[in-house]
Amino acid sequence: MRLLYLLATIASAFLAMACGRKTAPAPLPPQNPPASEVPAVPYPSVVHSWAGKWNGVEGTYLRILAKPDSKYEVIIRNLDGERSFEGVGSTDHITFARDGALEKISATDGAATGMKWLAGKSNCLTVRVGEGYCRE
């Protein structure tokens, strides 16, 4: 998102120089839009198939529960405890807001999780490198 904004800003600056006019810079986009502002699509079959429990390491897990209107309850258990978030489904990922940041759950293999304990697995979901969960 920031890359698109940067490219648009650069393009408008070049266009303004070429036309000989000065333009005001575009307003900055919101830093972390809530997951509820991310457009939802009707239950995508791939994402919908992720419903259920995905295991991490040392007792951690990711649980995804389908709700109406392509919404999902994303439950993450890490070493600090369990937390729940509202997620929004897309064609190939689920987006949710956590601690002021927009997170994205994507299908990967164990190696892409960045976690050596999951490296040999093939059916995994990754939130970010170092945070992944797999099904046996």
C-alpha cells in the first residue's frame, strides 16, 4: 500500500513538473485501517477451507471460525495466552487488525513460516515470518 502511494506521489510530481503547475501533495492514507474496512468477498472456497485449528510450536495455535458475510473469528494462542480478532476473507487470505497493525493470513508451506520446527510441513498458514501454523 505504501509502495503504491509512493509511486503515485512520484508520478504526480513528474506530471506537475511537465505541466508547469504545482500541486499539493496527496493526503496520507490511514496507517492501519480496521479489518472491517477491508472489502469482503463471499466465502472464497480456499479461505473457507481454512476453518478449524492449525498448530504452531510449544502449544501455540491458530483457530479460524467462519461467520456470516465472509467474516472470520481469528483466535491466536501464543505463549502469552489466547486472543481473538475479527477477520475478513478475501480470495487468498484473511486480513485482521492486531495491536494497531493490519495482519494477513496466507497459505504457505512450513519453510515459508520461517520456523525450523515447521520446515518439513506442506499445509501451513503464515501470519508473518516467524508466526506460522500447520496441519498434520
